[in-house]
Amino acid sequence: MTRKIIVIGAGAAGLTAASTARENDPEAEIDVFTEDEHIAYSPCAVIYVIEGKIKDFDSIIMHDPRFYQEKRNISVHTSTKVIGVDTERKVVILADGGERFYDSLVLAAGGKMWAPPIEGVKLDGVFSIKSVNDGKAIQKAIRSMGSVLIVGAGVIGLMMA
């Protein structure tokens, strides 16, 4: 019987886990789910595109889902939100109502962006930065901004500054 492996998250950890699973089980059915539209890029590189040190966002994407399907026989499902896991039934529940059964599950969903609970945090012109799409929105908006305030002194916040 074919083993079904599901990985939630298509960042470095998730894609490495899926690739390692493939190496260890050439016959397994492997599915990776991510809410993101883009995969296989460094979030830190997004800042370099905004800055202009890297010419465009396509330049930071190392592989697309087709690469994983054709070269590694791994199905990567982008723009697909997982809303729950039923560990008793061994089922992943998708936002569209679908369910996927698994034998092995890897949780590699990464961190969540946190914004302080302050007035105005959801206004137009307030951005978080984690994904290529975040970077594209910032790059577009920054052209018309007279000044910028960066809240956060983590690696990405400092790089943005």
C-alpha cells in the first residue's frame, strides 16, 4: 500500500522535509500545502528586490511547483489553506472543504506575522513583510511615500531599515 505523506508549509523546512521523504520512500504519495502563491525563495531576499540589489521577484524564486512534480514527484499545492488536522482520523482539512488522508504528517508552517494591537495597524499603507506578495505591495506603494516608519527590530525589520 502506498504511503501518503502530507507536509503543511512550503518554506525551506517543508520542501526539505518533502524532498527527504522522497529520498527515503520513492513510492510514497507526497503532497505539500501552502497558503502562499510562491515557493522556494528566501524571505530575506524579498528586501533585496525592494532595495533594487536584485532585479525582480522572479529572480529569487528557485523552483516552482512544476519542478517538484516533474523532478521529485512531489505535488505542491499553492494558495491552499489548511484549516485543521484531525489526528484521530489522520485527515488534513482544507479551507475549500476538502479532506486529505495521511499516514505521516509534517508541520512546517513557519511563523505568523504579529502586529501590535494599536490603532491604525490595518490602515492602507501599513504593511507586514514575509512573502513575495508582501514585497510586491511594498515596492508598489513605496514610490509614493514621503517617509517610512519601520516597527520591529528583527532581522527583516533591520534589513528593511
